[in-house]
Amino acid sequence: MATDLTQAVKNVAIDAGADLVGIAPISRFDHAPKEVHPRGIFSKTQSAIAIGCRMVRGALKTIEEGNYWQAYNCDSYQYLNEVLAPEILRKIVILLENHGFTAVPIHNPFGFHRGHPVRPGGTRPDGGFSLRVVGCAAGLGELGMSKLFLSPQFGPRQRVFAVLTDAELEGDPLVAPGTVCDSCGRCRAACPADAIPAKRDVEIPIGEYVYSHGTLDCAKCSHIHQGWDPNYSPFLEEDSSRDNPPSYYRFLQSRFRHQSICGARGCVRACMDHLEKSGRIEKTYVTPMIEGEQWTIDRDATQAE
């Protein structure tokens, strides 16, 4: 029964559009703190199903060329988070319900622990956990220095989502740390925010392995990610501010509800370029992600034109 249902779950996920799917038995979260444990969301969880949906490479390439941002904001944020993943998760949940099991879809979280515990000893709702860690626990990949999840197929180029269920499904083998990431430091060197530390100071034990990453400086990352550094955003105007954002930022927020201007310059584009060129991931392409030097904007030269 477990084998047949496990395969059925994987078939449904792939048929619905997932690129990756793996399963983690609840025992792989034995070292997780209570506030980020799957059972803090669904108390009867026996298995966590992780799915990976790729970000299309061309949406990153056109930012690398400095030409086109809309595809990344539309596809790699809005479409994956709000269209494709919910459809895949729902189909997995319905399959499990049809077999008599309870299942909970876990979308890309917008925040953790918003409320107060409603029972003694309980966790705060709306609780959450790291989908990147779930991806590791389900055997889809490992963590890079940047904290991003890396798969052997796509490197950093996917988003991870999950389903928690009381069905006891068969777990997948773990990917050993160092299989994908060779700690080359390209992510850190290319990060315009200087948000990625050189030291892996966060350790996460899962099964027989310990996964690790550096403590990301989220404040620095957010400033660049949202496009507030004139060296890495071609859209800023002289009077731009958070209270008076450029018209293009207002367009992105109104159309896609996302405003990614950095385009993951270090953590995705530079990392992926290294992994592809060094043969450390399965997917390779005719056109390199990075050709020559990555661009920055010389504002003095621009204003002098």
C-alpha cells in the first residue's frame, strides 16, 4: 500500500507540473525546534512531500543581459507561488484524501507565527517552517552557502513547496552535502548587497547528514532585491524613494504583486553559471548564463550622456 500510494503521489505531482518530488518521513525532523516542526502545523504528520518547480532560465538570462525584468517577476514569483504550486499541491491533497488520509498544502510562506498559542504547550499560528529544509529532508538536494536550496538538476533555480500528511509514505534517499555546492564563493562575491557571509554558521542535522549555510543578512538583501541601489536598478529616478517609488515598481506591484529588481544576481545567476560551467548539475544549455562581466550601472556616466 505504502509503495503504491507513494508512487501515485509522485505521478500526480509530475503530471500536474512539478519538476521534482521527494518524500521525508517525520523522523527526519527529530532535531527541528518545536516552533518550526511540521507537527506544529499538522499534529498527525507522518510524511512531508516536497515538490520543486523550476524558474525558467530565460527570465534570469534577460536580467543578466540588463534587458527585461517582467518575466522573472511574473513567472518565478507570481506564477510559481500563486498559480502552479497551489494547483499541484491541491491535486496531491485530493489524491491523499481519496485514500482516507488528511493532507495540508504548504505554500510559499509570507510570514511566521502571527498569533498566540490557543492551547497550553502549543505553537503560535500561523506557524511555518523552512521549505528549503523540507527539500533537503525529502532528498531533493542540499543547501548552498547563500542559504538557497540547490538541486542536482537545476542548482538554485527552483522554488520548493510541500504537503504534510498522516499517510506513512516511503522516504527518498538524502543528497549528501557537497554534492552540488562546492563552496566556491561565487554567490557571495557577486551579491551586490554583501548579504552572504563567508562562514557557514548555521547547521541543520537531518538523518545521517548535517546541512549548513551562512546567516543571510536579510535587511541588506531586501534593500538590493527590491531595487533601491542605483548601481543595480535601471529604473530609479532622481526623486525615487520608498514613499515615491518609480512608476515601474508600481507597475510590478500592481500587475505581479512582486518587485524583484536584483534578479538574484549572486545567489542564483552567479551560482548557476558556476554549477553549469563546472558540470556540477545535470542541466546544461547552449547559451551561458554569464558572458563576460556582470553589469553594474555607472550613474555618473549615465547622467553625463
